[in-house]
Amino acid sequence: MSNFIKEILAKEEKKNYEGYWTFAHSKDLEWEHESFERKDEAIVAGRDIYPCGFVLGQLKYKDNMVYDVVNVEKLTFS
């Protein structure tokens, strides 16, 4: 791996994602998707993957680059 890529990855690991939005399938609640600065961006991305609905939540920094998901809301589409 090049030094440039290593530097980019190191910066991303240190980035604080508190306040960012993410989404998950409403049954398994695996918050594994990309995080977004704006709520509307997360809704568009979530709807592309889960067109019938999903849960949306905001990241809150806990400790040691671990985040809780707060402000969770369920979105459904017909």
C-alpha cells in the first residue's frame, strides 16, 4: 500500500463522525452503511438500498472511535 493511501486512511480513522447520519434494515439493525453529514443524504442512500423502508439514526461518539446510534426513526415507503 502506498504512503499516500496510508495517510488518507489514517486521517479517516481520526475523523469524528458524531452528528452524522446512517441507516440500517429495520429488522437486523446492523448500522454498517456509510455515514452522511446531512440527514437528507442518508435518506436518499437508504432508500436506494431499502426501497420499502429502513431505520435512520444519528451517530454519537462514545469512546475509542466507537459510536452509539441515537435519534433513531423508522421510515417506510409505499
